[in-house]
Amino acid sequence: MFDRIEKLEKKLLCGLSLKMSFTDNKTYELWSSFMPLRKKVTNAASTDLYSMQIYGEILDYNKLNPTSTFTKWAAVEVKDHSKIPEELFPYELNEGLYAVFIHKGTPQDFPKTFAYIFENWIPNSKYEVDYREHFELIPETYKPDDPNAKEEVWIPILEKT
């Protein structure tokens, strides 16, 4: 599952966002709204999609409250914010250090990947979770019902002090 450590440079994104929780998951609604609008983006920097989560505090897996709300984005990287469709909103993804993992399987399998990252990898690494955006980088060819589908899971990190 663990793939690499990567220093991410600032990225310009555009997309839609919704507030949700793990128990009130609106991911399907968000992506159903975003995908038709994605075709209107004429200055995309990549065909990859960003499924991004912004938590109100540092994500602490051991204190995770499934009813706590966070903001989730469905987005695409753009070359600049000057030509984004009026129905979409700009976002600047912060630079920083990330641990990148490969999730293989359907969205229903994701809790296993999430548990591995936060129960095994993070506690046994020289890193801790940072307060920045978490995201999944999803290839254009991704099919959510394919058990062999792959996506990258990017977790913001910094070295433990």
C-alpha cells in the first residue's frame, strides 16, 4: 500500500465542495454534480481528478468521531483560475510533504486502506499527520465498481519532533 514520500508543489484546482461527515456521506451527490461540469473546464492541467478532504483539525484516527463534519471537494487541476466555469469554485492546494499510498479496490474497501495508514504506517513511521488537505488522486479511467481499480491516497505529513 505505501508507495512513496513526495513533496507536493502548490496546485491550482477548481471544483465543487460539500460539508459532510462519515455518517452523513454525500460523496455520491458531490461527484454526480461535479462530473457534468468537469467537461466545461478548458484549461485543465491534467485528466486526473482530486477527491479532497479538509478537516477542521488535525485528523487523529484514535479520536475519530464519525459524526464530525469536514469539507469534501471534487476537483480537477487547472493551469490558472482565470478561465474556470462560473459554476465551479477555485481552490489552491497547499504545498508540503505527503505520504502516498495506493488503494486498490472499490470505495467499500477503503476503510481497510484507511486503517492500515493510521493504525500501522503512521505510528511506525518517523512522521505524524500534518494539518493540511488530504486527498485521493484518481485517474480518469477509474471505475469505482472495479475491484482492481487503483487510486493514490495522499496524507499530509511532517517529521515527528
